[in-house]
Amino acid sequence: MKRSQEIEQDFGYQYLQYIEEIIEEYLFSIEKLNPNYLILNGMPIREMLGKRIFNKPLHDKNLRDLFNGYWRQGRIVDELKERFYYKTFQDFLFDESEFLAVPSDNSGKLEYKNIFKSFENELSPFKGNIVFYAYNKRFLDQVLPILLKLGEDIVVLTSYEFQESHTYPKSINIIEFSALKIEQDINEFLKLKFPILYYLYNTLELLIGILKPKSIIIMEGSSIIAYEMLALIGTKNNIKSICLQHGWPCVIHTGFRKMPFDYFLSWGDNFTALFKLVNPKPNFISTGYPFEVSYKNNIKKNSISFFFQAPYFISTTPIIEKMIDFAAFCANSFPDLDILIREHPANQYRNNKIDELKHFSNIKFVPSYIISLDAVLAKSIVSVAIFSSTLMESILYNSIPFIFNLTSMPNYYPNLQELDLGVEIKTFEEAKIRIKELLESETKIEDLRKNMSNCKSEYFLSTGNKAIETTANEILKISNRL
């Protein structure tokens, strides 16, 4: 890893890389101790376990600060590795002598058999249907048009607690569950060090074993370990797993590599090519962007849209606050334009500083429950974000992606600026200069729009109903083994 000189205050990009190195060392040490520790019910779970561990240091601010302190001084040495390793894996550090302190308990195997019998009767009406795993209600609502287009009864498995009464069509059968303390082939290491993962996997395998679905559908997401479990369980039981593209990561980290799904239905050929580089297993099929796009040439573009989300991955509070300052700069510099502020629906930025923007007459907050993403992008000349997948979706609307990259990430991936599809800046001063240069030059705007129009179908095969129909047809072909 090369040390970045661009950002002094944080090295989130390098931190991600370092986490991955440490996790690989940890997994190697466990594998060396006993390869069977990384086998669960006959299936290899090395990659899945790595992704489970990845989420812990990813959100640990103290670990990130520790790393930053060493990185600034150019001191990535054994001392950091020892401290980092211990802090990251203090819950997972292991030697086989720990087994001696834990009494042998086979009750989980007996409980598995008993629960299987009782659940089998209750779930028998749902056998042989397509299963969709819903991480939350928002994901279910987004995929619902595709599920309804299938024209079949669908089983929705979820551990999410639906607070409100279900208002879904009769063909959508929601089965809520929680992890049960059951097991099949006992793995003492996983049971001791990763009990939640261990029991969730066994519970999902029990449910899939009873339901025997035609296929398992999930909506792509890098931090949802149940997706990985369902793919492995599907492989073991000869049930095809189908992953639907949901967004785009600007950094292809552990969560997006070596995906275990049988099929991946992408928005378009260019996304397929990018994902395929680090995902050899899935069969990739481009099926389109299954959301309505209302872009028309006669819609007046009179806005700059800003897409905010809480500190995550490579972004930090200071960088987000700089983007808030940039929104204020744009409001002052372009009084005839609307400045639209949109926060991520599931990962909002909670800070008083963003409320300061409410004092500007031409700044409007456009949350998802008031106005759709489609409507925001249709009005936007420029879309500003740090690393949101919205930057890619902007291409559909000829809204110029403006990547506010004050992070230690070398560049947004793919490099939209190099492809002449957007603008990327590395400093606040550069952002102020580049936005003025762009908006004061109709030629630059039209050149970028022309480039976006020329490659639009390569990233997005189709949109709306056509994409929904194509996606549903491919799911049916896979599910029915056609």
C-alpha cells in the first residue's frame, strides 16, 4: 500500500486495505490450526466468516483513529499490527485449550430434529415456492414489483420485525423468524467464538430444508451475512441463489468480492464487467435498472443536488462538513439555482451543521418520504456526493456526477472523470473552481451530457417496466431450470 499525501486527517481507504490484510492473517491462522473449523455443516465458510469479521473493525472509530495515528507517521510496523490484531480480534482470539472450559453440549442437535418436525407441518403450504430474503421493509418494497411480476406465490423470509400490519398482496407470504439455538454437525470453534453466526446459519438451513424453494432471491448488500449463508445453503441443497443488483460501491472491498451466488442480475453490461473482475462464481446476466426513470428533454434542470449520508467506509465527519460548506457556497454562488439536499434514507447524517443550510432561501431539503430519487435527479444539472451509487445513477438523467473526493481514496471507481462522464475533485478549493467552470460553460455541460447519453445503455440495459419484466423472466427461467 502506498501512503496517500492527499488527505492528512483520515486514511479510510488505506484502513479498509489494512483490515483485509489482518483478516486474511487471522483466517490463515485458524485454518492452520484445524481446517475443519472453517467448515459448517459440510460447507466451506472461510469467505463468509471473513466478511462477518470485516464489519466489526469497519465501524470501530477507536481502531480507525489508532490506524490513522500510525499511518500519518509512516509507522505501519509490528507494534501497530499487534495492537490492531488484539483489538480487532479480542473476541475471536482462540486456542484449543478453551474447549476444556466449555462443557460438551449436544442438546442443539436434538432440538434441531424436534423443531424441524414441528415447523414442517406449519410451513408445508409454502413448500416449493420462490423465496426472497428481506433484510428490511425498504428492501422488500423496492423489489416488490419484480416479485409480483413473477406471477407466483412468494415466500418472504425475514428476521426484520414488521411493526405495522402487512398490506402486501396475497401472493406475498411473509415468514418472520429469529435465530434458534439449534445445530446439525457441531463446530465447537464457531459455536464458541461466533455463536450468532453459528445459530443463524443453522436456523436458515432448517427453514430452507423444509421449504425446498425453487430458488432463493436476495438483493445485493455487502454487510448482510445472511445473504452469504443462503447462497451456501442453496449450493448444498441444489437450489439456485439469485442476487439482484441494488447499488454500486465505489470501492470494491471484501463485501463485494468472491460472492457465492449462482446468478447475479445486473443493471447493465458495464456493471457486469466491473463486478465480474473479482467475482468468478456467479453467472452474470444484464437485466436492466428496475426503477422508473422520468427523464425527458423538456424537464427543466434548475438544481444542484447533494447526497449526504452518515460517516461510513471512507467518509468522515470533517469531510461531510466540508461538503455542507460546499452546498452553502453553491447556494451563494448560484442564487438562481435550487440546491437540493437529500440524506440517505437508512443512513442519515445527524448533525446540527446540516441544519444551518435551512437558512438559505434557495436550499431545499428533499427527503425520500417527500420526493422520489427519480424526481430529484430529473431536475439536477449536477449531482454531488462523496461515494454514493447515486453518482452512477445520475448518468441515466444526464445529471453530471460531481465526486467530492476529499478522502484518501485515489479516485471513484470507475474513474468517471477519466471516462469524461463526470468531475472529481480532491480539495475544497478545487471544488469551488471546478463547479464554477462547469456551470459557466454550456459547452462543457453539453459535452458531458453527450458522453453520458452515448454510454447510458452500456451501464443500464433498460429501465422501469421493461427491466422489471426482463428481470422477472430471468428469475423464472433460473427457478424452473429452463
